[in-house]
Amino acid sequence: MIIGINCGHTVSGQPGCGAVGRIDESVETRHVGKKLMELLRAQGREVVNCTNDYASSTSANLAEICRLANKQYLDLFVSVHFNAGGGRGTEVYTYGGRTFNAAEDAARNIAALGFNNRGIKDGSNLYVLRHTSARAMLVEVCFVDTDDADKYLKLGADKLATAICEAITGTNAPTVTQTTEEYTSTNDIIWELHHRGIIGDKALWTGYCGSDVNVYWFCRKLCQYVRTKPTGEHETDEYADAHDIAWDLCHRGVIGDMTLWEAYMKRDENVYWLLRKGLNWCRTH
Ligand SMILES: [Zn+2]
């Protein structure tokens, strides 16, 4: 499991730095984020530091964070922030407000330390959620400008980092906990995908898997994903655009390389329908 951690914003006082209230966001994102990286590494997780300390502007800072996140495959990208504006509590932003265990548990674990749980919020307009290709969440630990900050100082950054770490390592994302043994034989994989109505023509896809290693691995990973998918979603609109389909499958960890699959879908109509129907199953079950 490879996790990208971003200590939000540049360092204090620089272009792109965070909010300042009773505590300084740029300082505290680094206290929490660095401890979080240390805890994850201590548990044997591979960690990529996606923090950018110095930038010419906020937009340059955000672009650099995404470059650091996207230059390798990540199972999860986590950006650590603190909120401002006079509220109380913790909230976690995901693309489309999608819920997954790490995001829900991060909000729940932080709330358990004595903060309001403001829940999962739609962060579709947040740059680092829009432009990272891995599954992503942005954690607003608490507010810098209310008595949240006093609670935070009393607890200390390490307790907050531990709460987020436990949310990440306890996640049921299919790439993390594979308690269901993965099918490796083409026959088993194709049978399963056919049984679930994702593919129609078993012979066609058996042939593909035999001759194209990418398609074999896609079918294998999709099969494992659908067999271990933790929670039901009730989306109704089917994605038709190759970019949207690749992006969503990548966020789910079914594919690693968005660009490869987007191009493949545009080149081969069978592959387009395989990914489209595969994703649609994931979004509706
Ligand atoms: Zn922030």
C-alpha cells in the first residue's frame, strides 16, 4: 500500500500559506502530517511525501502537490488541512462527496477526540481532489480560529496523526485488505464477470485475456474489486466518457494508469464497453 501525504499549504508566511487564528495552519499541517508519515512508515506502509514548502503562489503550490502525487501510483492521497472562518469540528472532503472507509473513519476518529463530526463533504471543486489520479481525501482537522484550536493544543498533534493513521490503515479498500483470495485463472475471472452481467460474450473475453496481458490484468483486478467491494452505492447515471470512466476506475484502485486505459478505450470499442460496464457495476452495487 503506497500512501501520498500532503501537509497542506506552503510554510508559514510564504505565498500559498494557510490560515492563521489561535494557531497557524501551515505549522500544524506539518506537525500532524509529518507524524502521520512517521506512523505509517512504522507500520510498514510506503509513504510518499507530497508536501511543497515554497511556491510563488497558491496555484503553483497546488500544482506542485499534484505533480508530486501523480508521478507514481498511489493507493490513497491524503491532504491535511485546518479550517478557518469561525466554525467548530472536523470534516473530510472527497471527490463528489464519495464515502469510503478511510474518509469516514478519519472524521469519526478525530471527532472521538472531542470535536464535532461535520462529516464527509463534496470537495469536487478542490484542486488537489480534482487533479490527483489516486483515491483522495482532504482532512480539515479542526478550526484554527475558535476554541477547537485550544482543544487541539491540549491534545497535541500526535493524537490527531494517530487518529488519521488508524483511519487509513483500517480501511477496507480492496487494494488493502484482500481477505478474499484473488482469482487468477482466466476461466474463473470470466465466469465471475459474466455471472454479474458485466460482460456478455465469454468466448470473446477469454480470447482477449489470452492474447492481451493488460486486458487479463484489468479483468482480474475488476473481478477482485467486485468480489470485495465493501459498500453499496446507488448511482443511477452511467458514465459514457472514456476519461470519466478511466478516472473513476483509477480512484477505485482497479486500474493504475489512467492515460493508458483512456487511450485503449478510444482505440478498441470492446475494451471501452468492458470498462464502461465494469465501472457501472461498481457504481450501482
Ligand atoms: Zn487549508
